[in-house]
Amino acid sequence: MRILDAGLRQEVESLAFSPDGCTLAASAAFEQAVVHDLTGARPPVLIGNGRSPGETLLRFEPGGRVLAAVTVDGRTRFDRDRGTVLGVSPRDPHARGLVVGFDTTLNGDRLVTSQIELDRSRLCGWEPEGEGWGLRWSVECGDLSMPALSTDGLRVAHVAFAERGHSGPPRLFVYDARTGELVASRPFPYMALPEPRYRADGRQVVAVHEMMLVVWDPLMPGKPALVRNDSRRHFTAAAYHPSGRYLFTTSNDATVTVWDTDSWARVKRFDWDIGRLRSVAVSPDGLLAAAGSDRGRVVVWDVDV
């Protein structure tokens, strides 16, 4: 276990491991992101140089040399080693707003974005085209959450309202990520827009809301299952282990809980004493996990489940 000073003055809202698990990026709202080389070969690198504040969602591209983040400019690409801006992509010629959320497959062959425009919101599916991305489909909806792609890139899920302005109860929508065709629609029991997560086998989607884990089988109709936090604290973030067998959650205290995703029994709990935890991530190889606190610090530890 080691503790990293993320160099952030606010709570660490997003964490991302590089594909090889050797690099970890951390960000806070309206601050620069920080990239840590976990091998110790390079000092921490500030991302963005103050040009585009607000890196609150981070994803590494294949190869790990490019870090993508949601900024005030949209989905912005950064050089991991220099911290410089490489460009903003994709750009939708028909959009009047910005990309505010995205997800991509590990091999980079599919990208899905959430776009907020003046009078509507859109979920958009992209595929590589030349040196950039080509828009393949889009779906209009009301206010929406960040999207979640299944590991195989075949499905994308998000929680959305039917219309702008939180009209009516939100629902979980599942689409074919290749065509944008609606596959399933399931009720969400709260007036909120959580960020869903896909289990590796695609048969489970989870979202956190206050003291509850909301769990769907997207292939089965009906209401989601609700799993209450046994620490009597609100959940703050969740991340699946790449095997899909475990879910790591942070709560509004100093603890990380590991859950069995079939029985929802607690497998382990860690108390890292670095402040209230706000984010969690697991490396693509499943060997490391990290959690970020409200004090701008990050703990990284070896996974032994």
C-alpha cells in the first residue's frame, strides 16, 4: 500500500489506470489532472497546464500514452508525459453543445459520448475513421448520465430522463453500441442520474445512489435489485474488478468495500485513513486498486481477492 499526494486542493473525483497498470491519473473538479508513474521512473505530471479546467472524467487511450478527459472544451486529449493538449475530439458538425461524458473500449475501437445541447441531449456512437472518429448513430433524450460501454463493446447503458428538465422518472436505457438500436429500458427508482457501470460479462449493470447499490440484469425485465450499504454511509463511487466477480465501492467515510457480485456479500473492507473517499478504480489486469479522498490524496494497494 502507498499513499500519493495528488497535488489537488479538492476531492479526487476521478481515477484512471493506464492499460498496463503502470500509470494512474487523478483529477478534481476545475483543477488540473495529475498523472503518477507507479514504477517511479518519472515524476508526477500536471495535465492541461491550466488551459482547460474541469478534468472530472479520465480515460487512457490504447497504449497508455494519451489521456482523454472531459474539460470545458469537450473530450480533450492530453500527452501523458508532457501534460500538453493534443486536441479536442470527436467534433460533431451538427452539435450545438459540448461532450460532457464518454466511455470507450480498451482497444479503442468504439467510443460513446454524452452531449448536452441548447434544447436537447444526445447519446452518440462513434467508430475510428481516418485520424479521428466518425459518427455512426445518435439518440435524442432528456437529461442524461455518463454512458457505460460493456467490455466487449456491444452494449452501452445510461440513465436518462425522457425530456429535459427532469420530466418524469428516469430509466436505465441499454442500446446496441454498433447501431444505436434500443435493446432494453428498465426503471430507475430515484430522481437522480447516477453513472452506471457494466460487469465484464455484460449481464449486470450497477449504479450507486446514496446508501443503495442499484443492480440490473439488463437482459431481464422488471425492477432492479437494491443492495443497502452495511456501513450506514452513502456510497460515493463503484468500480468492477475486470473478472466481474467483485465490485469495489467507496463510501462517505475512509473505507473501501469489496462485494461479491453474485451474492452481494461483503468480501473485504479496507480503512485507509486518508479522508472521506470519493472515487475508486481497478487496474485492467486486476492487480491494483486505487481510491481518492476529499483531501486530494490517493491510496494504491495490491488486490488479493
